[in-house]
Amino acid sequence: MLAAMGQDIGGADAPWREAALRFFTEQLASPETFAAFVVDDPEIGVVAGAAGNCNVHPPGPNDLSTTRGHLYNVSTEPAFRRRGLARACVIALLDWYRDETAVGQVELHATAEGDGLYRALGFADSSYPAQRLRIVRA
């Protein structure tokens, strides 16, 4: 997924991998604000998944809730694509947002390959595209 988004993921010993493992381990201990749904093949292991969390956000005219969801890390191993696995994971996550959280909106960043899935599930372009500033610390 990260490589599909144009990121250099490095090798198996890339420093981000240990940080990501810590992050997801900590997040899994907070089921009220984090969920992940996966499809597991008995011989290969996880072949598809989607994760999301809840963030505090101020209410606005179109959404009185004070919680937003962020959907991320949707991916499927190439040999398992086009079987609806990522769709099932995303739907399970959307059900979690609706049934178990106070989230009023869910946001995501989509690759061109995933865009059709998200649009079919009701996601639409935002009026204000995201901008990003990377904070560099000495």
C-alpha cells in the first residue's frame, strides 16, 4: 500500500517498521478509538485489511459530532485482489464507525486504484483538499 502511494518503504530493517509495530500494538489496546479488520489466509497469513481511528474534531454546520474517523492502511496482497476482500474490510470498519463510535464523518486518502471502491461506498471529494507541512526537528 505504501509503495503504491509512491513512498520508498526501504528494506525489512527500515526504522519506520519498528515504529509502526509499536503504534499498531498501542492502538489495538484502545478499541474505543481504533479498529482493524483483516482477511487471513490459513497458509499465507493476512492478505487484506483496513484500519481506522477516531479523532477529536470541532463540530461544524454540516456535522455536529465532535469525532471524526480516519480510514487508512487499506490494502490487499496482489494475488488476492479483485475478490472483494478490501471492500469487506472497509465495510466492517464503516459498520464499526456507525455502530460503536460517535463519528460523524470518515475521511481517507485514496490511491487511484482504490478510488472506485471508496466512491461506490459513498465517499466523495472534499471541498477543501488536504495540504501538508512536514515538521522537521533538529
